[in-house]
Amino acid sequence: MANHVVETRRANGRAHIERHGGVGKVAAKMGYANPSFLVQIFDPTPTRTPTEKTAHRIEDALKLRGVLCRNAHATSRCTVVLRFPLLSKNLL
């Protein structure tokens, strides 16, 4: 996977996690008993890569699908590059 896609997913995932109360709350919304899986992905020293599947799960848990898929060519799932698009100051 292209490094810029991974870094974009990671940066935006971190922003969305922070905006929604932190990794513990997001993990609970995703059905995880503890946040270790998300910490491995979004920690400052990550040991896992944020995949498309994980991005979809986070979006579904945070009810972001309609907000993030603003692409005329988007299907029910957005393209890889659009996963966790950068947050605009207008959205905050």
C-alpha cells in the first residue's frame, strides 16, 4: 500500500478518534473489549497498518459513512484514497 495512503489514514483516524472521545470509547463503539488493537494502529509508534477494512469499521462505528463518502463516483464503499479524508476546519 502506498505510504501516503497509510499516513493519511493514520492521521485522519487519529483525528476522528480524538474527536469521538479517545481510543477507549471508539474501541467500545466498535465492540472491542479493550483498545489495544486500535492503539497498535494509531499509537505514535504503530505496529500495525490501518487497512481499508479497519477504516470501514471505524467509520461505521462512528457513523461517518455519509459524511466521508462525498465523491460523485463513490459506491457504497469509497475508494482507498478517500478513507478518512483530511478534516477541514469547517467540519470541526
